[in-house]
Amino acid sequence: MSPDTRIIVISVEAPDYSVLKGPSMKAVVVLVGFVIFALGVYIATGQAHYNSSKEVLNIGGLKASVQEPHTVPAWTGAIAIVAGAAVVFVGLRK
């Protein structure tokens, strides 16, 4: 090497992700799984509703709208039940 050549060494430490592997993180994952599962059961039993607003009249400054109630489809609850069970299973694995 010539006298003008310089070597630069850069050291980068990897972030510590061990916090995500501890028992407290597993408890959070299991809790989230149970919440998703419970929401799925709530939706699948037909208890979840939402309203949509539909404009039926608009003449000048006169506006009229109707709010229509809807039930969340049961298949979305079934998907949430399966997803929640999967998250709980992943959280309980060693």
C-alpha cells in the first residue's frame, strides 16, 4: 500500500430484538389473538352493525338523506375467529 492509502473501518451493531422474544411479548401476542377471536365471535353471531347514509333528495338547498342499517357479514367473523386462533397458537408456541 502506498503511504497515502487510508483504511476506514465502520462497525455497526445489530439492533437488540430480544425484547420481542420474551414472555411478556408472548403474552401480548396471546392477548391480541384472544381479542381478535372474541371480535370474530361477536361478528359471526350477527351482533355487529353499521349504518350507511344515502342521499335521497337534493333540490337546491333542500337535502334529505336516509340512514340504512347493515349487519356485518358472518363470513368476516369466521375469518377473524380463524385468524385469532392462529395468533393465539403462535403466541403459545415455544
